[in-house]
Amino acid sequence: MLRTGLAITAGSFGTVALMVAAMWGWLHAADVVAETTRPEVALWAVRCAAIAIAAGAQALLLTFVIGSVYRRGRTGDVLNGCAAVVFMLALASATALGLAAGR
């Protein structure tokens, strides 16, 4: 029981921290990329990274919080897999756009 409560608490705090970071990155993307050579491309790189962070937060929530409360089933596995795919695609897009933006 203590292990379950610890997993739920740690997963909740981690999810909230990642979502705050994702929202901050999305809202302040223009300030972050102000000095790049191609700010419009760098803006989308930062926003794709924010999407990747939000997808990681969703996977963390599904694994530690929802997975601790409910039995793991096919639906949870599918949702976790979708979050992982979104994370990988957004991270690859952010990397490619970041390289294209230059410095």
C-alpha cells in the first residue's frame, strides 16, 4: 500500500512538473528564440519540444498514477503507446527544426 501511494505521489508531482515546463515552453517560445538566425523555424522547434514534454507527462501519468489505481489492460497499453509515439515524433521534429534554425 505504501509503495502504491509513493508511486501515485511521485507520478503526480512529476506529471505536474512536466506539464508546467511544457506550458512555459509553449508560451515563452518567442522569447527563447529571439536571437536565432531563423526565429520562425526555431519557434516551432521549441513548440515541438513542448509537445514532446507534454506527451512524456501523459505517459508518466498513465504509468504511475492510472496504472497504480486501475488494472493494466489493453486500453492503457494503447494509450501509453500512443503517448510514446507522439513523444518520439515531436522530439524528432524538434531536433530537426532546431538544427534547421541554426544559431
